[in-house]
Amino acid sequence: MKLILERWQKFLNEAAINDAQRLSIFDFDETLASAKGYIDVLDRDTGEVIKRITTQEEYDELKVMNKYDFDFSALDQVTDPQEIESIMGILRDRIGQSDTQVFVLTARAGVVEDDIHRYLATLDPPVDTSSMYVKGLAGGNKGEYVLEILKEFPNIKQVEFYDDSVENIKTMLAAQRVATNIDFKIYHVKDGKIKLIK
């Protein structure tokens, strides 16, 4: 029965995205909410933990060095999330627009997708997540993921993207260079404030 319900939900969501002309994509951590968590930085040769980091800036800085491995398992649960009201207000607005498909696209693993749905439903007022996608990319490339969506749904004319990670923003700028027929609006989020990048 659960599988039938999941297939039906997938069908309904794909029908909705077929009607959408805009994708509104929100990162979760430090964009929609602040939550407790950390990433262990591993020595690539020994596998030993050499450092524990808690901010996106630290992760971005170490990732580009291409010298370390990372253990994200401490982020497999959403712990003590606190709503970032300014960005959540934009998400609430977009959910109500019939030409818009909303995504929450997180660098966390897919195991947190249900946690994020549940968290959004606990807010006051609750966020209705029945028509939106929540996708955990497990550190994957967000720009490449969006390009795949654009290939599958050619009706999309605009993408707006909200993220606190400079590296994720770079992947979206790369996607913009590929999908030149799409109007991209890319926003850097810092401390609940947004800055238009492109």
C-alpha cells in the first residue's frame, strides 16, 4: 500500500511540475532554518578525524582544497531547527503560486527528507509540503541536478535559487551558462538576508 501511495504522490507532483513555469529552490541549512550539526573532516590517507566543522564557510573552504574526505553522518537527523523567517516567508509565498514548483534542495543525505517535511509541518502556521519536493543530494552538485530537471520539464522558463553556500551558488552559475534559455535568479543568503548574485 505504501508503494502505491508513493507512486501516486510522484504522479501528482510530476503533474504539478508539468504545469509550472518557475522552479523556486531553497537550501535548508542556514537558508530556511538554522539547525545544530557538524561535519567531521577526515585525513584522506588514514581516515582519522582531524577536525570537526560546523559552518558552511568552513566546509566550502576545505572542500575546494581537494585534500580531505568528509563524514556527514551527524547530519542524518535534523536537530533543533530554528526557522529563518525572512526566507521561509518567501517559500510560503511561492507555494501559493500556481505557476511555481517549490523544491527544498539540501546537501544532506536523502535520509533527512522526511525530517524536513515534518519540521515544516510543525511551524506556525504549518507549511503544506504536499505539493513541494524535498531532495537530499548527499553533497551532490546542485547545478547539475537542476539541469536534469530542466531537461525533463522543458516548460520551465525561470529558476530562482536561494542558498548560503558560495560553492553551491557557483554550481548554479555554471548551470546558468549551460541553460541560456532560462531566466536564473540566484540569491546568496547570509544571516537571513538575501543578495542577488545573477
